[in-house]
Amino acid sequence: MILRANKAQCEEKKATRAAFGVTLAALADEGVDVVAVDADLSGSTTTAKFAARCDEYARRLFNTGIAEQNMIDVAAGLSLTGKIAYTGSFAVFGTGRAYDQIRNTVCYSNLNVKVCPTHAGISVGPDGGSHQMLEDISLMRGLPNMKVLVPADYNAAVQALRIAAATSGPMYVRMGRASVNAVYDEHMAFELGKAYVVREGSDVTIVACGVEVNEALKAADMLERDGISAEVIDAFSIKPLDGDTIEASARKTRFVVCAEEHSLIGGLYSAVSECLSARCPTLMRGVGMHDHFGKSGEFSELLSYFKLDAAAIVAAVQDGLATKS
């Protein structure tokens, strides 16, 4: 059963990155042999909260300085001693600058390293286009042995980090800077390889991930006022993708819109398109970044500017329905 957040919970905003340090500490409290390796950003990534719990956990946080490639290699070495190694940093550095080490050291040898950067997507806001990583899902899902999770809210991020600890091998957990509304109750149980229908509908399927799940739910409310019934699916696990859930919805609605805070090239839209082209060819539209970099601005402003907000999802649905009819 899906445990959706209630109205009061939805109004309490938290960033997905806020789950990182406290979840590592909770795992360590439970006896899980976790360590964290960060590249001089432990305050922003919140791994500092793991170290602050006690002296023992402070010794389990390794700060490599501004050296993300070394961060991955240190985590790889720690994993070979039996540790479950989590890496921090910002997504643009933690995946982009360290891609070679993630590919050839971690994934090639199938090591138990969890790449969990924060500040992904345009939610970095004023830091600007150079720091707004919009290709990371594409980079990570293309790697053999790598699994990819994109939590929609704080509670989903907690569960994603726990799934990473319980699953052997490389895993990517994408977290953001901005505070977002709760989608799920804290008791919601997540699984690797699963997508979740968070709202049922019959006219269009909206498959979203990360911060776009909230925008998709807002869009569904807007569409309902116009008599359009939208089914909303949270693609929590992008690799492996839950093709069964997405296919079942696509067969019902015959129209799918994908929404992601990421490039439309290689991310969720690509993954769903690949799935449905083989299983159930379906009319599709994509809401995401159209082959360009971000820019400086507040997160809410950028959502509107780049047409990633609920209004953009509504427009994509209306465009597709006009074609469908």
C-alpha cells in the first residue's frame, strides 16, 4: 500500500540531502559498517552530521580535500576492506570530475561503493550553470553494474540510502539542495527496481522522478479541473526501471509524459522511451532540459524559466492529447 504524506507533512519542506548524514549515523547505530568519504563539502552534503554523532563515527568520515577523483579511489579501497563506502561532494564534481574513477575503479570491479552526491540539477540555483549537473543520471545509468535511485523527498532519500547499504555493488543516489514538499509518509517502504503509482488516472500517465514528482502531482490537480484524469508514477528506481508498472499504466492511458530535472538526453525520458518502444509503443512527451546548460537564479524561478514546473507538465499533456485526438 502506498503511504502518501498527509497535508500537514506536505507543508513541512526538507531537502533530500538532509537525509544523508543522519541516515548514515542511524545505519551505524544499527551496526552497519558504513564509512563516508567527502571532498571538503561535508557541511553542505550533511555527512558532517554523521561525524558529529560520536568520536567513533568522526573517525569513519574521511575528508580528501578538493580531490573528487581521490575521494572515489579512497572509497574503493575502503570497500575492499569490507566497509560500505558512501561518497559525498556535489553532483557536478562527484560524478563528472570523478567519472573515470567511478567507471574503471568502482564499476569495472563491481565494488561496494555508493556514489551519493548532493546539489544535483538546477536546484543548486544561484551557483549557476557550471554547477547545475544535468547529465549525471545519463552518466551513471550507462555504467555496467551501477544502479540508480532518484528520491522524490526526504523520506524517499532515507530509504534510498538504506537500500544502498543493503544492496551489494555500486549504486548512485541523486540528492538535491532545495527543500521540497513531502510526497511520502515516513513509514513508506521502498524497493530497488520499483516505481510507485502515487495518483491514479485514466487519460495520461505522468512518469516523474526527484523534485518533478511534486510538480507532477500539482499538474495532476490542475488537469483535473479541466476534466483530465492524470496517473502519476514516481520512477524512484531508474536503473533497474520498473517496466511492468510503467507499461501497465501506458496500456491504460496510451499517452505518457516524462518529467525530470535533468537533460532529456539519457535520463528518465530516455529510459522510459527505451522500455516502451520494446513493450508498448506509446505517444510520449518529455519535460526536462532540452540540450542546454542551466543558469543562475532561484530554484523556483529556474523551474519556470526552463519549463520544468507544473504548468509545463500541463502544457505537455495538453499538446499530446491534442495530437492523440
